[in-house]
Amino acid sequence: MQTQDRVQVNQVADAIAASQKYLLSMQYPAGYWWAELESNVTITAEVVLLHKIWGTDKTRPLAKIETYLRSQQRQHGGWELFYDDGGELSTSVEAYMALRLLGVPATDPALVRAREFILQRGGISKTRIFTKLHLALIGCYDWRGIPSLPPWIMLLPPAFPVNIYEMSSWARSSTVPLLIVCDSKPVYQFDQAINLDELYAEGVNQVQYELPRQGDWTDLFLTLDQGFKLAESLNLVPFRAEGIKAAEKWILERQEVTGDWGGIIPAMLNSMLALKCLGYSPDDPIVERGLQAIDNFGIETEDNYCVQPCVSPVWDTAWVMRALIDSGYAPDHPAIVKAGEWLLQKQILDYGDWVVKNRQGKPGAWAFEFDNRFYPDVDDTAVVVMALHAAKLPNESLKQAAIARALNWVASMQCRPGGWAAFDLDNDQEWLNAIPYGDLKAMIDPNTADVTARVIEMLGACNLSIDSHNLERALTYLLAEQETEGCWFGRWGVNYIYGTSGVLSALALINPQKYQRQIEKGATWLVECQNSDGGWGETCRTYNDPSLKGQGRSTASQTAWALIGLIAAGEATGKFAMETIERGIDYLVKTQKSDGTWFEADFTGTGFPCHFYLKYHMYQQYFPLIALGRYQNIK
């Protein structure tokens, strides 16, 4: 690129100013930022099913969901797991189910196309367990094909090798209510009966309602499942009543005042299903609060209605604060102060599920959502601490005390291998992902490079310290996670660009001279991944096929992550890949819209690798601003 073609300083300044103006206009009166968290259509489809089961469908704008689902169907007839993925079977079956529940006949052209797509991919029998479970609730699949979940699991103590606290927080909060549902095995009938016989590729009379065999040691779980089912058929399930009672108590204790469970829709929907199985009334305050919490996750427009899987105000607020300060806003700007004070109010000072495995820690963390006191997480806490540290608040002593409490909690959450996980300590029994029920391979929450890097970045950015031996353990773990190409895996963002950016940002602040070789190798990988248009992109397919690392159409958020990593590497080593950085900055400036925003269709957030992806609508706004601001600071 010729010097005269490179982005001009005034263009960068204008882009920064436009982005800042937009973000300020998006701040809520209470001080926080919050935008849509988009996923695939299964969340909304399952909400349709829930309201049909509870009989609350007439009091919600479910007719608009039909419009939404139709708008999300692709030309091939299916629905996607992530943008432009070619369609996905389970997602498509659940969308089809929802449309049928909404009164769309099987002869509708959209459903005819969908049926062809579904049958070409094996039909209902090839879908995931959770899709089959939802179909079983309405008699469109047989409970014989669903793994048994004996209620006595609730009674196993934490000291026992198998117990609910060995599951990840999201699996636990979703599974406990399913102990009740899978024990009851309900089949709900509606005024307008439906069946989905047409979605069985082998014919509904030929279906084998059995769990698939893998031909290895994991088939042992199928033998156990057969034993569980035999005990159910003979009414010989031990401690059944006690387990159901313990599960009900657990659910009631973990409902927030706002009605939420776990801050995620799957836990909320499953808890509501459990209450239905237990005979709760729609007028019960617990049920009413639960339904309202689900409503709060909905997004309604004039024509459409959909439901988010989760909401991200704490996460979005902390990142916007960092973006505004990194791009030149004064730390005591009124918008920063208001946001900082809001975050201080959201610090969780209650003990949550994490205390079961972490006996030493004391509360002081942050969660992702508005209200989620049982499940704060390390990643949010580290980002909030960095945002608060950068801000200047009226009550600095309170801020510092909040940061100190958060640091102590984070330090207590370090896992045995040396890194940090998202929600729990040493939640790493890999064999749990092999059980038939765990076909999403998301039953555990082990430490990861991206969360570990965030903690180390927090320590360096905020001049905080933990035990030197534990810091060394963390760094040793992080270096061992570097791939041969120089990149790092991204568990919570797509994918290696996200992970590499985070680790470079961390190592740049903690003894960069010692880790210069690893930093340079990571930066070189990012340089090699740059697209011809100057941006960076990476497909969600990298989780299924790592040979695609760093490949994909350019997006604003992933371009920003790459730039943030390269700038950090340059500051650490004194070796800036300036031409590469300037081409990336040029991409961001040229793709910015007139209102100061960026747009990307791609999903760049990760829920469960290979199975569930997210589009954070704010990612394409605040990460580019951080990149532009940091670039401006090195010019």
C-alpha cells in the first residue's frame, strides 16, 4: 500500500468521533449500555412451545413469531445455526415445529421446502437430544428415545465423584428442572392437534426410539440408561420422591426476584416446564414471575417478535466504558461516571453455586446480566474491573474496595491446571460430555486461554497482583495453550482471532520481554490472516474444522480484535506491523456507516463450540472504537 493511500489521521479522528456520538446516544438513563444478543431461532421456537403448554399463548404476541420465523428461513428451506452456514437440521426441525404450533399447515410452501431440507438430512431421528425432548412434550417423539435422568442424582453430595456441581453452571441450571420433567414424561395436547410424522425420513412406523451407539467405551452409558428405564417401568426408582422434592427446592431457591433462573433462557424454560409438571398454577406468583422474566428477553417490533437467549448489559457497559476512554474520553466524563456507578451497584455480594467447589472465596464478582446473583463469572468480572480502574468516580474509595473484593474472588477461582474457567472452579470432568444427554458437548466449564488471558490482562492493566507462584502457573498454562501456528483457541468468541488477540493483550502487559518470542509468533499469525480488503474474519466452522483457522469474510469485530492484538504486540516488542495495522484501520474507516456504526451479519460470539453461536449487536460498535482509539494513541 502506498503512503498516500493510507488512512489519514483526520479520517481516524472523524471515525472515532462518529462512533463515540453513536454510543453516547445509546446509553440508557440508568447509565448502562445494552443491545440485542442474537442466536438461532430455536430459543424463540421453544418459547412458542412453552406458552402453548402453559396456555399463555393468547396473551403474548406469538403471531409475530410466525413472521420472524418465515424471515429467517433460507432459500434452501432450512434455518441456520449461524449466518450463512447452509442450514442445520435440529434448528430447522424446531422452527418447523413452532410454525405448526402457530397454526401453519404442513402444506404451506415454506413448510414444504423445510420438510425437503429436513428429510435430506435424516429427519427427526438425526436431531439432537434437546430437540427430541421438546418434540416428546407434544407427542411428536417417544420418551423411550430420551435419556433417563434419575431424580436421585439431586441427592448425590458434592464430595461424590458424580453430582450436579460437576456440571457446568449452564448445564446444571438447565438439568435440575429436567430431572422433574424427564421423570414425569408429560405429553401435552392442544385444541389444534399436530403431529410431525412427515419429518421422519424412515417413516414414522419404522422409527427406532433408541440412543445411538458409538462402538466404544461410552456405550456403557447406554447400558446404564437401559437399567434406569427398567427401574422406571417397574416403579423401582430409588429415592424418587426425595429427589423430586430436592430438585423443586433447588429451583425455587435459585429464582431471582425478577423471575430469572441462571440468566439464560434454557434454564428459565426448563424451570417453567418443571413447575408445570409439579402442578403449579399459571396464577402462582412464582410462575407469573417466571413468565415475565421470559417476556423481558423478548424483542418486539411492529411485525416481528423473537426471544434472546440471554442479555448482556454488564458486559456491554464495561466494554463501552473502555472504548470511550481508550478513544479519548475523560475518565470522569458524566457518561463514564454514570456507567461506573451503575456497575458498582451490580457487584454481587451473595454466595452463589461457585462456593460449592470454592470454599475459600468470598463474593465480589459481576455477572453478565441485569440479575444473576448465583452465577457471576470471571470474564465479566475482569472486564468490569478494567473499566472501573480506567474511570474516575466520585467515590474512589468505594471503587477501590469493590476492585479489591473482585480481585480476591478471581484469585480464589484459579483452576488446578493454572488457568481460569468462566463460572466454576475445576469443573473439568471431560467424561460428562460423553453421556447420551450431553450431545452438545457442553457439560463442563474447564479453564480456557481466553478467560485466563483476561485475568492476566486485568492484573497488568490495573497494576494488581496475585500470589507470584499462581501468576507463574497461569502464564505457564497460557503459553502451553499456544498452537503450533502461533495462535490461541477462543472459547467464548470466534475463534482463534479472538483468543490470540486476548492473549497478546495479556502478555504485552506482563513481562513482555520474557515472552517476546510467543508474542511475535502470535502477531505473525495475525498478520498472515489478514484478508485482501484489509480486514480480518473467521468462520464459526473453525470449531468443527481447525484447518480453517483465521479464515472468513472480514467483519468489524474480528478486524478490531486482530488490530487490538497487533497493537498490543507492537507496544510490547517495539516491532509494529504498521502497514498491516494501517490497512486494517483503513478497512474500519471505510466500512463505517454515516451514523457512526458498523454492520456485520456474521455471528462472532460463541455459546457452545460447534453447537450454539451468538451475535452480540454491540461487538461491531465498541471493539472497532477500541481499535481506532489505540491506533490513534500510537501514531
